[in-house]
Amino acid sequence: MKAQISASSLKRLIQATYKFAERAGTRPVYNYIRLEFSKEFSLVTAIATNGYEMSAEHATCGVDEDFTAYIKAAIPPAHKDSDAIIELRENTCYINIDGFIIGYQQPSGEFIDWKTVLHDNTKSPVNFRIGFNGNYLLTALQAAKASAGNIFRQPVILEFRDPLSPVLIKTNKDDVKMVLPVRLKSDDSD
């Protein structure tokens, strides 16, 4: 079982998912990023979860047959135009980029049925959608973390009033961060 993907796409998949993987715990399979390869759609989906949050990212690839493999966040060094060959042999996933090879012994255990979980959480109708500049939202959340002493001991509260009102981010009753929404075009659908 083998797939080929641009090294930059693989790096993007890892960067978008690895922080969602479990760092330590009783479920070793959640310490990895799961890669699901689809021959029919020439697609790889990277999924990571720790049981409280989840990330799923997609990229195009060439693949000889459907398979699933688990990797960590480290990959071999790559040039800008390099391709990554990902191969599953026996119980090890190998990533080869420009002759540099890294291997990951495949973990045991059941991985969450992420498609069902995602479907169950998206099947009810959306009441309204709000768009935000991602950089502004991230800055506000980082500032909220600083307000909380750089560790969130209490929940961060996001208050939404309607699609055109700012989101208020609170770490306690007095400290507040605010981010204004951006207007969504009608074609900005799911």
C-alpha cells in the first residue's frame, strides 16, 4: 500500500492536526495522526483527536489502494518541490522524502469513528453563521490566555448575540476581548 503526496501538502496536514493529538494517556492510538487514503477520490484525510477536540484536513494524493496509516508530527526534511512517498508495510508506516526515510510502528487500539461524530454534530440545521478574521480571533484568544495567567483554569466564555455583532471573549466577569465579524458572501457556504 503506497501513496504519493507533495511534501508541502503533507507538512500542511501535519501542522493543521498535530496539536489535536493526545500527548500522553491510556489510548496510544490518539498519540498519532491518522491518515486515511482513498484511491477513488485521490484523497488523503488527516485526523487527530484527544477526545476533547478534533481536526480533520484533506489533500489530494496519488494512491494505489485504500489504506489507513498512523504517523507522528515529525517527517524527513524536504525541499520545496519534493514529494513524499508514504508506504504501509506489515505494521510500519514509512515516509520517504528525497531518500530520507522515517518509520512509525502502527499503534493498537480503536480510533474514534470521526465521520459519524462529525455527522452527528452537523446534521441539525445551522441557526446562523458568523465569519471572523482568523488572525484577529487568534490574537484575542491569545490575549485571553495572557489575562488568565497563561493557563486556562476556568472556561473561556464566547458570547454571540447575532451574526453581525462582535464576539465577546471573557476569562472572568471584568476582562473582555472583542472581535468584530466580517460579512460573509452568499456563496461562502459549507
